[in-house]
Amino acid sequence: MIIDCHTHINNYHNEDVESLQACLDELQLNMRRNRVDIALVLTSYKVTPGRPSTRDVVMATRDLKNIFVVAGISYSHYTQDDLREVAEFLKDGSVLGLKLYPGYEPFYPNDTKLDPVYQLAAEAKVPVMIHSGDTFTPKGKVKFSHPLHIDEVAVDHPEVNFVICHLGNPWFRDCMEVVYKNKNAYTDISGLVLGNFSDRFEQFMSKQLQEMILFGVEPGKVLFGTDWPISSMESYIEFMDELKIPEKEKRKIMFENSAELFKLSPANSPLNSGSIFNTFR
């Protein structure tokens, strides 16, 4: 079982905007090739021809049994109507979490403007994923995306689970401290490379992740994600295969933790009743 908790269907690389269906087809093709059973698609903080709205993604994936949606929320532009729409999607289970993009947008996660977002997450009992660390675009402002800023919201909103995306790269130890300190803080390993891991960087990242798991952070608080299509699923699977940690801890990272955090179950998985999801019944 593999759950990729961090994918996108935005057009990052192509000059010509592909259709939403074409992007979904490509995602599912990559999932099949890499034995990924379930993917969470994170929608963007903005809507453009190459970045479909949460509503459009929900409609396009509603009949798919192996793809679920995490709703991107724009700090700069969200409205109460947006939150009401997302609340309906949360209620019917078509959205399983929320995503914020500090660094891409100029705000700190502890801004009180976001209190309604955190309240919605608390009421729906879903996690909030927060971009952390470097940005895909050089126009991002990384002072807003340092993982230490997530400590404050984790303390102020103990009823909400937070996922620090990308291990806070390059602030790995700061990310470790926030996750270690706060029982409601998690992290994912997505987006550490553009494309494929190089041998040298793979060795460096393996050391960082092994130290995090063996000496600081419980393996039950680390989630597998790729950031596809920015990062290669195939390269990520190889990276995890070669990671020198106990297999039971690797299983937690690859699927158990995401299944529990996002409340994935046999009812909304493509697997039969004999699946490993029975662990969480």
C-alpha cells in the first residue's frame, strides 16, 4: 500500500495548458506505474487556466476511488462564500483537508485572518497542510514559510492537526523541533527535488530523514508525499525503498499515517475489505 499525500494537477512545465482531465489521466498513469494506490490532490491558492478551482477538481474526481482532494485556501483572496463551499465539500467527504501557501503568498500562518480557516478545520476534524521552506518560484518570499512559524498555530489551535510540508526544506532541524514538541504537528517528505533525486542529494536527504526518525521525530508523524508533477514519483519510490529504517516504520510513512490522519478507510479506498486499512477500524 502506498498513499501519496501530496500531488498537484497544475500545469507547471507545459507552455500549453492541458485539460483538467488530461492532467488527471497523467496522474493516474503515474500512480499505476509506481504502485501508488491513493493520491491526495492539493488545489492551488489561485485559479488560472492552468490551475483549476477546488470545485472543478472535486467535480472531476467525484467518481474516482483512488484520488481525493485537499482544498487550497488563498490568504489574500478567500471569502466567506469560499469557506462555505469548502465546508460543504468537507461535509460530504469530497475534500479531506485544507492547504495554505505562505511564501507563495506574503503572510505568516499565525495571522488572525486565518482563524476562520482553522475553526473550519477544527469543526470538520481535518488536517491543515502548510507549505514550508523553499518555493518552486524564485518570486516566493521564504521568510514567511519558515517551519518555526507553524509552532505558534499548533499551540494556539491544539484541536487542529497541522502538516509541515516538505520537511521545512532546508530547515530540517527546525521542522523536527516543531513536530517533536507539538503532538498535533506532522510533516511530509514531498517536494525535496525538482524531477529526480541525484545520487549525491539522495544520500544527503536519506541522512536527514534517517536522523529525524531515529533520533527526533516519531515515525508515526511523517507522511509520504511526492509533490508530483514537480517531483518524480518513480524517484521518490526508489528513495524510500533504499531508506535504511525498519520496515514497520517505513509502512507507517508510506500509508498508515496518511490513512489515519485523513481518515481514509475501506469505504473510500479502491481496496477490498481485506486491506491494511482494517488497522484503523
